[in-house]
Amino acid sequence: MRRITGKAKDETLIELQNASDSQVTDGPAVLTAFKINLHSDESSGNGLKEAPLPGHTETDKLHSNKDTVFFRDGVRRIDFVLSYVDDKDGEKKQERRREFEANLEKAGLELETEDKSDSKDQKTYFLKIHAPWDVLATYADVLKIKVPFKESDIPHGQDVPLEWLSHPFRLPDHVMHPQPDYFTYPFDKTKTDFFLINDKDTFFPPSTRNRIVFYILARCPYYKEGRKDRGKTGIKRLLSNGTYTAAFPLHDSHKLFPLGGKCGETILKMFTCRYWKKARNAECESERYNLYKHWARFLCFYKEQPLNLIRKYYGEKIGIYFAWLGFYTEMLFFAAVMGLICFTYGVLSYDDNISSQEICHPKIGGRIVMCPLCDKKCPFWKLNSTCLSSWQSHLFDNEGTVFFAIFMGIWVTLFLEFWKRRQARLEYEWDLVDFEEEQQQLQIRPEFEIRCTNRRLNKITKEMEPYLPVTSKCARFCLSAATVIFWISLIVACIIGVIAYRLAVYAAFASIIKDPMRKIQLVGRFITPQLATSVTASCINFVIIMILNFFYERVAIWITDLEIPKTHLEYENRLTMKMFLFQFVNYYSSCFYVAFFKGKFVGYPGDYSYMFGNWSNLRNEECDPGGCLIELTTQLVIVMTGKQLCGNIQEALLPLIRNWWSGRRGRHNPENHYSRWEQDHVLQNFSQLGLFYEYLEMVVQFGFITLFVASFPLAPLLALFNNILEIRVDAWKFTTQFKRPMASKARNIGAWQEILNAVAILSVVTNAFIMAFTSDMIPRMVYLYAYSKESSMRGYVNNSLSIYDISQIPERNMPEDNWFDNATSTCRYRDYRYPPGHQREYTHTMQFWHILAAKMAFIIIMEHVVFVVKFFVAWMIPDVPSDVKARIKRERYLIQEYLHNYEVEQLKLQLSASFITEPQSEMTLTPDKHEVLSECL
């Protein structure tokens, strides 16, 4: 490989090499070189100015390697990119862009434009933005960004015993630990020598540089000089009105490596790094490549996630999401194993199910005639027609289910408590312990500043700040509350409609059993009217859920924008609460109906209950003789599985279809002819609410596997499989399909933590009621221990069915086709009532009250046992590990000590050099720069 060097002592040579691994062939790499003179350049702030080598023009350098994250000089890094096109409304937009870009330059940013003739579509302009050192230092001071000042000397924890067992699941150290551990302190521009600034160009990582530039873009005005129009401020408004088409930071592409040099000459070598293919030079492996190789591929599903690298590349907010999702998935493994064990117990005890044996027996269930389940259309039917459903119900409704419900109540507590500890450790390792107190109030939303024209004095900062008057706040709150109530009512109305559908079509499905006295049809054996109604109603309900979700997302965002929250955190918390409330009612209401209402208000022959009163023909549904639990299982499986399938299809397949349809150039094309900003421009935008939807999807799933898990022990297993896929699909999207998201800080998962706590407490109550009122466990136990003469379950089916005189059934309840021609004059129904002829006929027996008392006692005992264990476990497990507490205290002590020593040394230097005049300030701003800077701040 040829290397070109300069003769002067103040020259730096940079080699730009296109790695040949991006091509199909393995030929020699293409090399472009130019040199840079080392002399002062105040505009760039880096002391480097380009001087092309003989025979190498500026155009040659540009076109030799367009897959770069640097300006044309190869030195100034591109911190942000704006794109725009010319259209029919071009003059107004040109004026806005001209004012906006002028104000950006006054704020200290450096701009470089790529003409549309250089883009592949010949339409798009690209504005590249670079933040020099002075701007970065100023805003790092304003935003109180923590930076390293000394390498940490606190030893890490000792090796874990049997650590070798985890080796197959671990990633290489250079991926897991991308940077050493430092003591950090909020940046202070007046104390630059206190911090570890080896190179000003690399001192602030790209994620921090991007965050600073976006902070400026979001607050920079675009009104003309001399006119104050606070509405004309920020890149978000320019994007919404079409002035710019996109604003995004770049994925990494190049790496610079010093090759040495002498006499003031520095030789740098720049490698182009492909994220999908291993580079020839091992040092060229970029962070994006490591994320793609070790995180985004599905074959790495059993490996740990490189959380430190995710945090470094995407920021703490995205890092904490993947940390939570990974921890949740790990904990699901234990719940899935226990659920599988309970389900296996149901399968193994299949043949010992005496109740199902009696139902299926031709001389027991085959001789029991059941009363019609609906008016007119439903015939009398034989009990053994529900043989198969009774066996299916036993798989989920057995003694193991009680144990599993109690286990899940304890599991959810362990999950939340251990997550708090994991989160506290991440807060320390990622330097977020004091983030809330120092920075949260600085993140005021630009929309709040623009729309709130009133100003008042902040009692804490003693500065004038915008505020929303109480009258306006109350009016907006009332409108928001009314909108929420209306849409929740709409959900309830849709659920009532689905229930009406269930009641109306049940008669149609009941016609499957034409004449069970003579012959049971094959279809009737496998699909009972209850099951057919439940399946179709669940599918319809799922479709309604997906349709309503489409509108709810937009309504929730609209009413949250209407309230004008002050900070980004407040905005996300309000939106989270509204959206989860919508989703809770939308997804879970049908399951609540089946679990707690269906079959509970039926009445009995001659006195049935109707949904809309006795004038309607919609008689309330009855449960199958095997219980309503199997229908709750069906409802849960359809809604939960359907949601997960739709989510995975939307997240995985739609981006592929989009890429194919748009004809986007793949990675088989030579990227050196396809610029980095164009490659990223065609990727999807990751919206500010992108993580919100990811959290919402997982929290809704969490509700399914906790609130109703007693009805379906395999739910955690399905969730585990889904989350393993979810992690890799999300990683693949972030790495290959999305523009690089704006790096944001977050110390925890926010309002989702409180939602998870509320769901965990509610899950104990719901599972206790499911076991008591939906399952047949309590009636069976009462019969076994109080009413069975043989201390066995024999005779339970006959005991659980009451008798009614057919001649007393009203005409409106009798079937139209009266095929009844046998000798019996009675039918059976599911209840505990006295038989005809008894002095208290058709009133509840004492067994009914015994069972009700047992159900209430079970609920109280189970809730108290689980809650006592939950609170005891929560008390035993501290939220912050003791070693993390000690390290935090130790680090704070050392920081204060180092800072004190620094101040003392500075004071000594000032006293010893008091005769020397104070040096000139590092940055000199013009009056115009001062004005724009104050606007952005």
C-alpha cells in the first residue's frame, strides 16, 4: 500500500482507505490521500486546515470516499444532518432556511451543504452540521453533562463462583466493556484542565455531540432579525411545515488510527467500516458492526446483550429499555418452567380425572338430560356431549393451578424487586445517580416555551420562566378528562356489543347438536356451542381491539399535546398513563367479562336473567358443565397470541416489505458511491415516542401473564418465546432499519415502574377470584371433604347439577323442535338448588352457601398469604445493593477530595503568578452570536 507523506514539519497526512470487503471482489483497497497543515483556524476550533496534495483536487477527495462521517476536509465530524428539497412553495421555505442557518452559524455551528446534483435522486440537498469545541464546551456546561476527570481506582466486585458456567452466554470483553471506568463531574468550561481532555475532537462522544446539536436546533429561531416571533423557533416546526424533510445524526462509518510520525508530522489512517461484514483490519470493527454481529442477529438469542455498548451508541434511555426487556425475559424463564411443570401435571393426571370420566361415561353423562341453554333454538342435550371440553378444562383447572397462581404472585414481586436492584446498579455504572436532580428541569420542551407566553420568576433559580396559567390548565385538564371518559365508554360499548353477539349467535352454534338423544355428530364432539361462540367472539373482539388501538394512539397524543406538559419527562408520563388506561380497558375487558361475569348471573329454568331485561331474547350465557375456565383460556390465548403475532409481523416483515417496495439500495452496492448521509436518509425515522410503544407492548403482555395466568399456565412460555424474538427484532431494527436515534438520558423506566407495581398487586386479586369463582376447584374441594361419602370425587357431577321439572318450563324457554319423547320428565342445570317437590324448591341449598363461604375464605387466605410473602420479600431485598451504596459514597467522597485539591492547586498558582495578567478568554463571541446564543439557551 502506497503512503504519501509531506515534507513540512507542520503537515498531517490522512489516508482514506475504502475497505475492499464492501465489494464483491477481494482486490486491493482504493486509497485516497491528502494532507492537512497544522495552523490556527478559529472557525473550526480544531487547529487543522486542509491543503490538498498535488494531483488531488477537492472533487477527487470527495468522490473517492463518500461513505464518511466527516466534512470534505476529512477533519470536522458531521454531528447532524438536515435534508430538504425544492418544491412549489420554495420561496417561503428558502427564506426560513436562510434565517435558520444564519442563526445556527451565529450560535457557533459550522455548516456544509451537499448540492442536489451530488445526490442519487438529484432532488435532495443535505446540510451537514459540525459543532466545534467552543460550542460543545459551552452547552456541556449549560446542560451539566458529566465528563471524566480521573480514571476510577475503585475495584470491581470479586469473581462469581462457578462463573465458567456462564461462559457460553457471554460476549467478548471488548464488546461488553467498550470504555474504562472513570470518575465524572459536571463539565465546567472554566476548569478545562481539571478534566481528562487528551483530544478535544474525541473528548465528547458522538452521542453527546448529537444531543448538544439537537438541543441547539430545537431552540434556534428562524424569524428575521429585529422581529420577535416565538412561534418561529426550532427544527421540529421546520420539519412539520416541510421546510426540512429530515433531521438526524449519522451512524458511524469511519475510524481514524494514528500511524505515528516525527518532527510534528502526524500520519492518520482512515478505514471505512461496514456494519454487516467483518473488516480485514480488526481495529476497524466499528461499534455498529459489533452491535450487528453480537446483538442484532437471531442466532445470538442465547447470548447476553452488550448493554454498555448499546448505552454508548444509542444513549442511556434506549440502553435502560433493553436492560429491562432482557431482565424481564430472563425472569420469564423461571415462570415458564413452573408453568410448564403445572401443565405437565395436568396432562399426567389426565386419566385420574373422575369428573370427566363420569361426564363421558354413557351410563352416567349419557343418561343425564340437560335443560336448554337458550330460548327456542336450543334443544335439550346430553351431558356427555361436553366430554372433550371437560378433558380440555382439566389440563388447566387442576390442583397445580392453585400452586401456580400463588407462585406467580411471589414471582412478580421477585421480578420487580430484583429489577430495582439491577436498575440501581445500572444507574451507578452509567453515571445516572444524580441525573434527575441536576438535569431534569433543564429539559423544558420547546413546545412549552413557545406556546406559554406568560412569564414568572422561578423561586429556585431566580430566573424568569414560561408558565401555564391555572385557568388554562384546568380547562385543558377538563377537556382531556372528558375525552378519556368518552373513549373508555366507547370501549365498554364495543365490549357490550361483542357480548350481545355471543348471546345472539349461540343458538346458531347450538344447532350443531341436532339430536343428541339418538346420535352425537362428529363436529359436536369436538366443537361445543360454548367453544364455537367463545372462539368467534374472541376473534371479533381482537379485530375490534386492533381497530380501536389505531384511533387511541392518536387521541392519547392529541390530548397530551393539548395539556402542554412542561418537560419531556412529564409529557411521557402523562401519555403513558392515558395510553395504558386505554389499553387496559381495551385488551382486558373481554377477559374480565369471561372470568367474573359470564355464568354468574344466569338464573334457573323458569326464572332466567336477560341481558337487556325480560323483554329481550338475549339470555345471559351459562358456563360449560366443565366450568368457564376453558373459555377464559381460549379468550386469553387468542387475544394474547394474536397481539404478539401482529406485533412481530408489523415490526419484522413490514420494514422488509418497505425496503423491497421502495427499491432501496442494499449493501451489495458499492457504498463509496453512496454517501453516508444518503444511506441513513432512506432509513426509517425513530420517533420520540418509539420506546413508548415498545414499553407499552411489553407491559400489556405483562398484564396478560399476571392478571389471568391462573387460567393458562403456558402464558409465560409463550411470552418467553415472543420476547426472545422481540429483543433481536428490536436490535435488528435499531441497527439496520432506523436512523440513529437521538441519544437521551434516563435513569429508570419512568412511569412504567408504577404501572407494573399496580398490575402486580391487582394480579393477586384477579387470580384469587379466578380460582374461587371461575375455576371449579373450590366446589370440588367442598364436595370431596364435606359431602362425599367415599372421600373421593365419584358422584360429584351428579351432585353439582340441580333438577328441574320440564313441565314447569315456560313456553318462551322451550325449544321449537320438541323432539322430547322419552320417559324422563326432568332436566338438569348447573346450580345448587332444591329439586321440584321440595318445600323450598328451586331455592339455594346449604351446599351453595358452604361453597360461597369457602370461596370467600379462599380469596382472603390466598390474598393475605401472597401479600404477606410479597411484602416480606420486598422488605428482605433492598432496592439498592449494599456494594453499590458503598461505591456511590466512596466515589462522592473521592470526587469532593479531588475537586478540593484542584481548587487548592489553582489558588496556589494564582497567588504565585499574581503578577501575570489574566489570559484572554478562550471564546470570543460577536454581539450577534451572543443574541442567538441567548435565544437557544
